[in-house]
Amino acid sequence: MLQLLKQKISGKFLLIFSALTITVAGIVWACGGGDYYDDENSSFTPEAFVDPQYSPFFYESSTTYYGSEFNDNGNTRFNKQVVDDWYAYLDKKVGRQILDTLLIKSSQGFTDSVYRNFKGKLKDLPAGMPDLSKSNADEKQLDLFLSYLTLAKACESYAVNQEYNYWDEKPKPKAVAAELGNMLTTAYAQTKDVFVKQRLWFQLVRYYYYQQKQESSAYTAPKLTLPDFFAQEEAQFPKNIMYYRTMGYLAGYYYQHGEFARANYLYSLCYNYSFEMKIPSKWSFRPQNESDWTGTLKLAQNGEEKITLWHLLGISQDPVRAIREIYAINPKSDKLDLLLSRLINSKEQSISPVYSNEESKNKTIDLKTEISLVANIAKENKTRQPFYWNLAAGYLNALSHQYVTAKTFYNVARKQLPKDNKLILAQYKILDWTLYLQYLKKIDAAAEAKMAEPLTWLYRLSQGKDAIPDLRFHRALDQSLQLIAALYKKQGDLVKSNCFEQHPAFYLSNTRIEAMKTLLAKPKKSPFEIAMLNYCNVKIENLYYLQATQLVYQEKLDQALVMMKKAEGINATLLLGNPFNIRINDCHDCDHAAPGKTRYTAQSFLETMINIKAQLTAGKDVSRNAALLANAYYNITHYGNARYFYQSDITGSITDMVQGIDEPFRHVYTDNHIAEKYYLLARTNAKTKELKAKFTFMASKCDHNNEYNRMMESEENRNSWYFQLDKIPTGKYFAELMSQYSQTNYYREVLNECGYFSTYVSKRR
Amino acid sequence: MTVENNGLIHNGSTVNRIDVVLIFCCVLIFFCSGCKKKQSSANTAFYYWKTSFLLDQKAADLLQQTAQNKVYLRFFDVVWNEEKNEVIPNAQVDIRQDAGRLNITPVVYITNKTFQHINVAGIDSLTKNVNQLINRIAAKNNIRYTQVQIDCDWSVTTRDKYFSFLKSFKSLNKRQLEATIRLHQVKYPERTGVPPVDKGLLMFYNMGKISANSKQPNSIYNFADAEKYISSLPYYKLPLDVALPFFSWAIHIRNGKILRVNNSIGKVQLLNKNYFVNTSEEVYRAVKSFYLSGVYVKENDVFKLEEITTDNLNEAAAQVSKHLAKLKTRNIIYYELSSISASAIEAKDIREVSAHF
């Protein structure tokens, strides 16, 4: 019978329903993909209010069952319960592990050996099988157990779901042998022991269930139908899990015969019985038409049974209607709690945490019906947990931007909160805090003083430095940062705004960078400032580095070096290739792999630039030095081999694509005009035609890149990923190269290596 | 000069000019020949998409009279199973009649999500599994097939994996391989790519946005939406068969959002005055909450009925046939047989529509 235990109720029901799913049309809703969990956009923690037995049904749009506690494997769902029951039956004299081996793990051959050994008919036991002949358990009970075990194992052949590789042929259902039915019937008739007899009753009901499903000619209908047999025998057994598991098969029988009203009624009774029964019963509960649903309601024998029915309708379909019905029957029912949490969690998912503009405000979904229902119930104060309904009414109002009303509900709730429940108190704090922010119009010193503690609290939760198990705080965190940032921005305090929500454009102004540095360097910070800076990732050395690099692009090298020296740590960033080198076709990987004597850090690179520029200014070796500077300026743009020079958390460093550079900085880091200027200077001062050819070609690269940048930045191409290179003008330098330098070796090299140029030339010959 | 490492430039975005010229010439010839009295060389066929394959008499007659028993039969779907984290077959067809005498092309629908999740190594086993399952179903039902059709609404991000699947499937299965092509894929081939198959099947339906708005035109087929896409049709780099829609569905809408597309609730149920009030042409509002055909309908839910008529079919056929590059024999596949047999359409209507090609 372990098999009975092993038997999975939901498995069987899954089989029943698989035919139905075919007729259900495809759902059009696109599922949110990716690793995103609903509770990250939630401020309402069901665990704070709802009994854990309902936890698999806490709302999460992306999964069938919530959390990790549920067991949805019908083959194993009841294993523990079965072992526990027999352990108690055998008066704890046979260990749980032995029972687990026999009931759950062993095949029929092994358990038969154990039984024959117990009876003295077999001397040697298979390895790992327990010798029960020496057990001090009651011999008669042991005998009953082992003889039952033999039958139960035989029933597993058809009752346990056969697992198989989905790509292989689905195994055929095993035949339900007629002789097994006879053996079960005989054993049932002979057994007086109620514990064992109830299990045999279960086996027989299940046997009938599978037997009538078989369409083979071998099928002989039992004398009694399954419902008759169930009804005839049920009175003698306790209403325990065994009883309700048996009832599950009765329900399945009705469902299969199209008697949905009765089937769904029985499923609701099973659902109500225990945690283990909830998932398969809720899954199986499927009214088809209004007539069977009203039929189910009529079968309910009392208010509590009706409540379970409405509760099941409410979980899957219509929590508002279900709450209304249940509340009318029994306002104290704990079956209201799950529905309320599902109602709120499903609504908050569709409402974005912050309304930053009118457009999204207009998208607010209509919550009038929900608010009116929940608020009225809260006001009547008749429920099991009045604080829950007040918080829910308040939160629904807050979601609809009715902040004043929300506050009145929270105030009532506050006085009703259980004082010793950490999770509920934290839940209250989340709601109260976010509401405070939502109606806050201006942040002054008093507000800052008040915000320090909750901001620190949220920060520590988000970093895992403190933990309140199950608490949903991510939505509140996002809301806090966005709302505070927006308020400061409105007040003109961009530095503080940027601490809560960083925008790259903030760093375009040196004045703002200086203000940020002052804040970071401030010796005595207020508690609020400490709390605020927790959220600010930027460090003072990042700011110095940013200032240094910006000055380099402005060709203020000496001033840049002053800042660079203060950018401790970052200034030692090693550049991957030699930034003073250049080639016909850019190849960063080749440059990075090329062995070179000198490796440059950001700072040593800058110092070398300063030396080169000094020589250039002094008129020494002008062409060569101009070319080196040109190469350096080329390489510290997106097109060059030293992207590390500009990439940073502040300005964007996600990818090697242009889009990885934050937009405000994109122009500076892609612009090739400075490099072009120095190549032209190098060309003017070059002594040989070969060198002039080279610098002309290099200037053409700069020119093309600039044209490319212009296309990319144009409004029409803003969101486009597709450009055609042949639309970029070939520019004057190609023409010069062709007309003036075609006799040089360098020209031939370019012709060989640069397809773009060779196409250009071939079209003009 | 080339720009290294830049994701903005799309390989192969420029269409080979010679190809364009050739295609264009073909189109010219096609148009000219179209001036003469047309002799259709198209083959008619039907999709069968339900899980249980058993034709009623009307469907069997229609199939025999119009399509010489040519059926594109959906064998199974391939889906990504979230809970098991693996690719599995789903909704395998249960063939309940003698299929051996029919001319059957196996069709496999693969969700795009499958390719979003699968890794490169998984493609080999997917290929093997799909091929084996097709062959097992075919062998069991005495189906001898000469081509396979794969249906997948792939996207830019899944293109490479999907195409690599198609290539390896083709080399393993060895039959002619056809892939479905949706209209947006015809319009933006440089983005979505052209699948490496022998033939494409243009799905000439589901072109509009499925919309809660009752004024929005029929999403299954409407001339205006189709027109936006088909100008690129002559240049598509695959020979194309065409699928035409013949089905209806009710769009179930709640609070202005689409809940599902439903084909178990149709006009018959929507005309029940106890449950629905007809608010405008083909739009019905629920007057209370109730269960219907296994679906829970909430008070004020709206159902928008979208149907395709024979006139629509003729309009669609006339519209698309004008833009197709010439093909010796083209298959015109109607979606789908079980819905058609339940409608008033007759063999002569189908022949008339196919004659446009």
C-alpha cells in the first residue's frame, strides 16, 4: 500500500485533465521572461497575514506554485505521511527507516522475500532488507502489515505514474488484472483491523477507478459501482487523510463521467482537509458551466463548505466576488486571507511603483470595486485580523493615489498591530514609509532627519546585512530612491538627487562634480547624509579620474595630470595595447596581444603625452611627435586600442559597442577631430612622400569615423542598429591619396589591406 | 577603412544586386503572363492542427475533392518546460484513423522560447529528438512523407540557433524542408534572416494587432494591414507556398486587456441573452459572472468575434497572388481543416480561392 501512498492523486488527475487542456485555447498574454520575480515589485508580504498552509497559492504570476515548500510530485506527495501512519500503527517498534525502505523504496520482489522470511519460509534475505522475524512488534500486526504490503506493491503497477523521457513513446497504462481485484476483495472481507481495512478500502476504490478506465474487452464491471462501494463502506472509517485520498478517486470518477458538480464538490472537501491535499485538489477543481457550478454550491451542506467553494473560485478566477460571498457567510473565515493577499499582489504588479509623468498616471488601473469592498470590510471590523484589512484598504488607496484616505486606514491598523510580530511590524513600516514619501512635497531638514532611519533600514535589508525573512521590500526600495531623487531634482538639489538616482549627464558639469566631491569629503556627515551616501556608488577617486580624462579630451594635459594623480588606484589602470601605435586596419586584439617593452598605465600614458607635447611645442621632431599625439588621441576614442582609458562606471563600460558609452559622453569618446588635426600637422611637417601618404590615410580614417559618428548621432538613426558603410562619403583624403601618392609603397600597402579604399580606387579606374 | 568590433553594422544587410535584378525580371515575366487568361497550377492542401486526428465525413470529402488528400498535419509542438528546465515535446497528435492513404506532411511547431533557452549543445539533441519523434509517429501510422514543415516565429535573438537547428535537421532527416515565414519576416529579412530551407510557407494571416478595441480591424486578415507587408514579397529569397486563414475566434477581453483567444466560445454561446449583450457589431459584453465551456467569464468581460468569410479569402488570395514571385507549382494551404468542415464553405469555394494562384 505504500503504493497507495505513492500513488499520486494529482498524477491521476493530471491524466484526466490532459485531455481537457487540448480544448483550452492558447493564452495570448506574453509571459514576462527572464529571472524576474514578482516579489521584487511587491510591497505586500502574504506571509505576514496568511496561514502557511495556503502558501503554494500565494500570488506569483510567473510560477504555478509559490515558494519551495510545496511538493507537486504525485508519486511522492504522501510518502512521509504513509510511513508515519504505519510507524504509529506498529507502536513505534519498527523504525521509520525500515518502514521507508519497505513501503517506499523496495520493489515487490524484495518485500515478498521479507514476508516469506518473516513466515519462516525463506532463510536468506536479500541485501539491505530488514529481518522482521525478530522484531518485538506485535506479531499479528506485523503479519497484517506484510500481507497488505504484498497486495499494495502489486497495485503499484497501474497506480504509480510511470516516469519516462518525454521524447520517447509514452508508456501504455498497465493492465489492471482481474485477479488482483479478487485478492483485494477477499482481503477486505477478511480484515477486521480498521487501520488495515481502511487501506484496503482505498486500494479497492482506486482499483475500481483504474479498472473502469480501461476499455479492454477483459473488463468486467464490479458488482458495485465505485460510488456505491464508497458509500456502502465509508461510515466505518475515520475521516483521516486516507479517507480523503479515497474520496479523491471518487471525485475523479465523477469528473470522468461528466458529473462536474459532484466532482468539484468532493475536490473542495479534499482541499479543505490538509496541506498535502491542497495542490492536487485545487488543480482538479474545474467547473465547466454555470449549471454545474451552481449544482456544486447546492451540494454544500453548510456555510463552511460553501466558503471553501467560493475560496477555490476566488483563487483562480475572481477574488472580489469570492471575498464578498465568503464574508457574508463568515467574516472570520481564514479562507478570506489568501484571497485578499492574491487580490493585492496581482493588482500591484500592474501598477508601476512611481508615477513620474502624467502619461503613466493616466494609465492607472481602476481599483474602485476592490477598494470599496476591502474598505467596507475593514470598517466593519468583523474579520479575524482587522489590521490586515485596514492595511490592505490603505494600500489599495495608496495604489490609486488616494494618500489621505490611505493614511486613515494605516492609522487604524497601527493601533491593532500585534506588538511582537516582527514581520507584520516591518510590513507596516514598508507601507507607512512609502506612503509618507508619496505625499511628501518638499524635503527640508526635518524630513531628512526623519528619512535617515528608514533609508538605512532598507539599505541594510537590501545588502543582506539585516534580514526579515519573507519581507517584500524591493518595491519600496525602488520607490524610495526614485521619489526622493525626483523631489530633490524638483528642488534644484542635483547633487542629492544624483546620490539616489545616478544620471551620467550630472557629470557633464565640473561644478556639479566639485559639489559632489565636497559632499563625499565632508568630515562630519549627518545621519541622513550617511544614509544617503550608502546608495551612492561613486567614490571621490572616480570623480578625479573623470575630471582628468575630460581635461585630456580638452587638450589641457597639465591640469589633467594634477587630477590624475589624485585618482588613486584608478590611475594605475593598465592600458591593454600601446596607445602610441597605429595600423592601417584597426585591430584591437592584435594590439593587445603585441609584445611591447612599454606598458602604459593611465597616468604614465598621460605623462608621456605631456612629454611629447612639450617637444612638439618646442619644435622638436614635429612630424613624429604630432603623429604620436595623433595616435594617442585616436586610440583613446571608441575606435582605438585604449578604450580602458575612458570606460568607467560613471560614463558607461558595459560593452564594446558604442551604445555602451552613456549618451552624454558618447560624442567626446568617439570624436576623431583632435587626432585628425595632429595627423595633418604631422603630414605638413613630414619629410618623405611615404610618410605624407601614411598621415593622409590616417586622416582619412579620422574623417570617416567622424562621418560615421554624425550618422549615428542623427535623429533618424537614433534607434537604428543598421547602417550602410557605403553611404559614408569617401571624403577628400581618399582623393588626395589617389591623386598624389599613388606611386608610394605605402599606397600599395593600403590598397592591399583596406578593401574600402581598393573599392574606391577600382571604381575610379 | 573598417571599424572593428562594431555591432552597428549588420553582415549581409546589403542585398546582392544581381539577385535583385534576377528576381525583378522574374516578377516582370510573371506580371506579363498574368495578362493572359490564367491557368492555375497551384495545389490545394489543408492544415490539421488539433491534437486528435479523426476526420468527419465532410472534412474527408473536402480533402479528397479539393486537395487530393494533401494534409499538413501538426505532429507535435516543442516547448520549453520552465519547471524541468528542458525542451520537451507537447500535445502530440493522436491519429485515430487510417492515415496511410493520405498525403501527409508532418508539421512541428517550435516555440521561440525554446530557442531562447536552449544552448548550442542542446541543438544537436533537439534535432535528433524531433527527427526520431516524427519518424516514430509516421511509422506507427504508415505515413510515408517526402517533406517536413517547421513552424517557429523566430526572432533576431534566436535566429542563429534556429537556423542552425534547421541545417542540422535537414542533414539528418534528408527530406525536403519547409519553414513557415511570417509577414514581418518577409518585410525585414535583413534583420530576421532567411531560413536555410528548401522552401518557405508564407503565413498570410494574423497580420494585425490583436486588439481589445472594437474598432480595430480583424486581426486574422485585413487588406490594409496586409498591404503594409507585401511589397517586399517578390524579393524574398525563398520559393514560397502560401497559407490562407479560415478560422474564427473570440477574443476574451477584461478591463481593456486581452485575456486569451478562445475558440471554445463562439457565436452560438455569445448570442445567449442570459449571459451576453451585443454592444456593437461582433462585440459582446457579459452581463454577469459565470462559467462557460470551462472558462470563467466575469461580469463586463468583452468578447470580440473575428471570423473569416469566403469573401475575405478571395480578397486575400487576390491580394497576395499579385505579389508572389513565380513558382512552377505552389501549395496553397488552408488553416485549418477541422474548422473549415464545421463551416458552410464548400469545395467549389476552395477551388475558386486557389484559382487566384
